[in-house]
Amino acid sequence: MLDVRRLRTLREVAVHGSISGAARALRFTPSAVSQQLARLEHEAGVALLERRPSSVELTDAGRVLVAHTEEILARLHEAEAEMRVVAQRGGGELRITSFPTAAATIVPAALAAFSSRHPEFSVTLVESEPVSGAARVRTGEFDVGLVWEYDFVPASVGSGLTIVWLLDDPIRALLPPDHPLAGADEVDLGELAGMAWITSTPRWPCSPFTRRACQVVGFEPRIVAETDDHRTLQRLVAEGVGVALETELSLRDLRDDVAVVPLAVPLKRRIFAVHREDAGRAPRLFAELLVDVAKPRLQAVPKPAAAA
């Protein structure tokens, strides 16, 4: 009999495209992931992965097994949810996964409203990056996921999910306070071609965004720092280490010594909620609440003119 935990490990490799990505999602070491996969291949009796010097790719047999794994995990989570409903005599659980920015801005008000209106449900929230979050909703581990896609970095949430658009989150340029364009009404990316740049790390799927946005206007950014912490990024910009691109929702705790300037050619991050197409009442109600709170939350973000 195939081990479900090892099946999930294979599924994470398929989602992230690498052993290291699966290790981060599962909070294992790459060595532990490799061991689990080797044991799974031994149990299956066939090769599931083609191993290359710097990457792995699923074999045809591996892809078939991952497709079945999606269904197996979904049924297991459905069984767990049904047992909890029976045990709670009509109650239930709403499980939400979200990327950090939305978890700090959009989600709390929707959570509070849902809990107030539907106290019979217990609610849990877990942070995860969007690709992994969507996959975990698809298999039933979570009921609702918040995901995004950037211009030039399209999202792939897979089949079987309902996608609910919440808002477009504008991208702004972050500049040191003494930069010549710090007080400008807008800035063209091409005007920043000679600057050093700060971006997110490859851990996040949005990491190609800055590079691709700059390439579209004709230059290769000179990246000098990578960080996934918004406070660290702002401190680096404030100290003149480089410039950066950030979304408005990421600027709620904006430093006084960072200039925020709109882009002459607007760019954006689109934010969505996803739930299974066969989801019950609770996920659909929560997605509707997210729609209600999303736009007012965005309007509350400090505007660039005030921050400059």
C-alpha cells in the first residue's frame, strides 16, 4: 500500500517543480524529501521522477500518481470535515490559507464578520504562499485560499477551483528620500535603469516580477538585495541601498523616510479568493465577505502623495 505522506511529498514536488520547493512547503530538509521520494518509488515499483543536475521532472507514471493523489487527499479532508460536523452536531470548520499581506489587511475583517454571523463554525487561518495555498485548497486541506498574480507573472491555480476576484493592488516605486524623483507625480521605470534594485527572494513566485517589468521597458535591473520582509525592504530603500517596486497593500506600515511614487505606466497585482467548485455554504459565504471588505481596505492604504 502506498504511503499517503509520501504521496503528498510527490504532489508538493509537482506543485513547486523542485525538491527544494517541496521541502520549504513541507518544512522538511531537501534530504528528507529525497528519501521519502525514493521510498515511494520503491513502493510503487516504477520511476516517478527524472532527476537532472539542477531539477527534477515527473515521469508519465509520476504524473498519473499525482493526479490520483489530488483526489485521495481531497477525499481524506472531506472525510475529516464530515466527521467534525457530526461530532459538533451541525457545526463545522472553515479553514483559510492566505499570503501574509492579505492575512494582515483583507482577511481579519472578513473573519470577524463571518465569526459573528456564523458562530457555529470554528475558523482557522494559516499563512502560505499562493501556489502552495491554491494546491492545498484543491485537495481539500483548506476551504478558501487567497492568491495573487502579478503583471508578467501569471498565476496557475489548476482545475476544479472557483476563482473570485477581490481587487487590483497597484504597484508603486519606492525611492530613497533624497532621490531626484522622490517628489515626482509619477516615474517611468526607464528613468530608474541605472539604479541598484531590491527584490523578493526566489522563495516567492512573484520574484521574477521586478526583473520582467524592467526588461519590458528595455533594461536589466542590477539586483543588489533580496528580501521577503517588507520592513527590511523599506529600510534598505531608506538607507539608499537601492530602489524597489511594492504593492499598495504592502505599504500599510510605511516609513516616513521612504518616497512612494506612482508608475507612469501602471502595473498591478490582482488578488483572488479560490475555493473548490463543489464547496459547501461556508466557503462561498466567506468569499462573499472578502469581496465586501476588499475595496474599502485598499482605499485605506496611505496614498503616495502623502508618503512622498
